[in-house]
Amino acid sequence: MKAILFNPARLLVILLSIILFSCSKDSNPGYPKTVKIEYKVTAISGISGPLNLLSFTNETGGNTDLTNQALPFTKTISKRVSVGDGVVLSLRYNNTTTSTPVSIKMEIIVDGKLVKTETSNSTTPVIIAAIAHVFS
């Protein structure tokens, strides 16, 4: 039987090969990049007034807050994004007639493609909803 001897040089070559060939040179192709982001909020039913607060991620990565915002709402921005960056669209609506069902649709569209949508249905006095998209 042949004995296997520990060879540090062979081990080093094996480890370097694993490291070099397992790492891709471009793990996030195309980033950072500038994208067109469209935010949409639509009243489907039961809305009797403006949203108390509407907030969205703006071009600089901060939030833009709008009060007493009428629906429908659409806003398009251009933003430079990297992998892991996120955008958020949120709202608050005071339902003055709690017996009336309210339905509000929220959408985030990136470069013409719908990436996130949600419809909030409620009869509660205060409706708070939010959606987010993370770039990957």
C-alpha cells in the first residue's frame, strides 16, 4: 500500500485553483445602472377623498412625502441603482366611513416591467399599506 504524504505545495495549488475558478469576474452584470421607475396608486372602490399621506423613494434615495394626494397617482423618476438598492411606495388613508369597503391598488414598474403590485382591501378607520422592490 502506498502512503499519501502531506505536500504543502500541492495543497496550495489545489486551494488557489478552487478560489480562482469558483469566483466569477462579473457577479452583477449591468450594475450600477440607471432605470426608469414608475409608481402608480389607483382607487378601485370606496375612496371618498384624498390620501392623507403618500410616500415614495425619490431620485436621490430619500423619500418624497405628499399630503392630501388625489387618486389616481402616477410618478415616474430616473434613478441610478446598484444590486441591493430598494424602492418603497407607501400610503395612509383615513376611511371616514368605516362601513364602506376600500380597495386601493399600488404598483411599482421598472423600465416598463411590473415588478411589484398589491391591492389593499379594508373597512378599518385607517388604512396603511406599503410595497417595496429590491434590485438584484
